[in-house]
Amino acid sequence: MGGGTEQLPRGRHGLTREYVTDHQRGRILNATIACVAEHGYPDLTVEAIVGAARVSRRTFYHYFRNKEEAFLAAYDDVARRLATRLRGIAALRDATFAQRVEETLRTVLTFFAEHPAEAQLTVVEALAAGPAALRRRHDALLAIVDLVDRSTHALTDGDDPRRLPPITAETVVGGVVEVVYSRVERGETARLPELLPDLAYCVLLPYLGPATAAAEHDRLAGGDTPDGPREGV
């Protein structure tokens, strides 16, 4: 959703039922994200959500049975918003592996830096929100691992004995996630984009070797893109 928790106008407002439904549900999701970031999932209550969303308990229970359902819906909403940003990278047919890694990391780190409450919910609190949330997180990580592994197939011939085992992608992705987790958990979410050069180096190292990884690290640390300096960096 990405919006706020503004209430609808009172009385006859001429708004469609669909708009009212989307607006109310969006307010609940945004309130859930904010409350999870403030209190953590274990201390999250329906009372806190309805208070922040400025809706009645009846309205909350019209959409969700409990706080877990609201959390999972908020998680899915954040995931969709991030996926929308990443979709353009997948469409870059002529991009190199290094360019895809750079743009993917930049997009994710920037998204979380711009939305610290969303980062807290998806990266940290999902671990405490029960089996369903853990499955969502697990499935998301598996999808990323599979994407990374498939993206590296073009780097070597299929029969090349130097081809790295699939567990390499799992190790790389797991390491990046742990680094991001530790920063979000420590309240350093706003500084996540600063990690781009180092994380890009770590991802590229096993696939492209130390020389290429170091060159990409130095370029990113200097604020350059493959076509020259980035504006505003």
C-alpha cells in the first residue's frame, strides 16, 4: 500500500465501495507495519493496530481474524512493493551479471533505507511471527537463491568443471541477508545503501574472481556506474 492512515471523510462522500474497502484495508496494513516496528511482533496487539489505523475493532475483524493474519498481509504487501521495483531489472536483457547484482542490491538496500518500518517487519520480525511467516521468508529466500544460481549459468559452459556448486548461491544470499538483518536489528537501516560496494564484492567474488570483484567494489565505492559517475552521490 505504502500510504498513510488518513480517515475517510464522514457522512455522504460518494466514494465507491471498492475504494472504501481498499482504503480501510490499506490503513490497517500500514498501521500494522508501524506498530510492529514500534512494539515488535510478540507485543503487537489488535488494540494497537486499530488505534493507529483509526478504525473500529469491527472493521479490523471484517478483514482479518487476528494479528497474525494482519501481519502476513502486511508482509505480502511489502514483498509486492519491493518486487515491483525489482521487476525492471529482470527485464534488462543486455545487462551483465555484475550489473544485475549491482542494481538488485542497490534497489533492495535503498527500498529498506527509505522504509525502515517495512525493513523491520520483513527482515527481523518475520522470524518471531510464527510458522506461516517463517514459511514466507523461507520461500522468498529460496526464490532468490534459485534466481542467483540460474543467473550464473551463463558465466560458464554447462560442462565446465570450474562451475560452482548450487550451494554457492545459498551461501552468498544467506550472508547478504544476515548482514542486512544485523544492521536493521541495530537500528542502522538508513545506512544500508553504504553497504553496496562491500556486498557487491562478496556476491561477485566466487563467480567472477577477486580481480573483477575488487574492480567493481572500487568503482562503486567511488560513486561510479559503468557509464560514469552517478549524479548526486
